[in-house]
Amino acid sequence: MTRTISKVAKALAINVETIRFYERRGLIAQPAKPEIGYRHYSDETVSRIRFIKRAQELGFTLDEIANLLSLNDQPCSQVQDLAQHKLSAVREKMAHLRRLEKALKRLLAQCQENDDASYCPIIDSLQL
């Protein structure tokens, strides 16, 4: 079954420009344009777009997704290595966010304890 770009976009709940962007990035192939009518996208292309969107939901960048797509027929260990690297990066971000949360909580506590309306501990800490 084939579909026009607007039908693919609607079926996947994405924008037509997203599909065009994926074409420009080389993530999906642009179908040939017939002399009369519209380009039609195959089920394989729709599945590939779905794969891209799911990978993005897991935090993979488009460059990483392109790499994943190129490894489609490679040993699982290579894909596993990429996923392990992504998991490590996610854990590092989470640790950074926990540190940021603690710092903000500390600053907010200082503000709540501050009785001097002309002094702000948050502003003071940013000027260091």
C-alpha cells in the first residue's frame, strides 16, 4: 500500500515538514514524483519514520538514529553498544539534574529564610 505525504503525516501524527526534513537528512528516501499526481510513500518508508520517531522518544539524536538505521543488518552487539552509550549519557544528565535540583532547593531555602527585602540570595549567588 502507498500513501501521499499528507496521509503519512496524518497517520503518524506528525507534520508534513517533518517528513521532508527526514528526506533532506537522508533518513528516508524521497519517492520518485510521477508525471501526474503526487509522490507515494511505501509501507516500508512509513515503518522507517515510525522507527525514527520511537528512537527520538528514547532520546536518540537524528545522527544517532542514522547510525542505528545503518546498523540494521549488523550484529546486535553494535546496536547494544550504542544503546549502552545512550544510557550512560542519560544517567549523566540525570545526575546533573539532581545536582541542579539540590542547588535550586538550597537557594530557595535561603530566600525563604531571608528577611531582607533588598537582598536576594539567588541573585547574589549568580554574581559570584
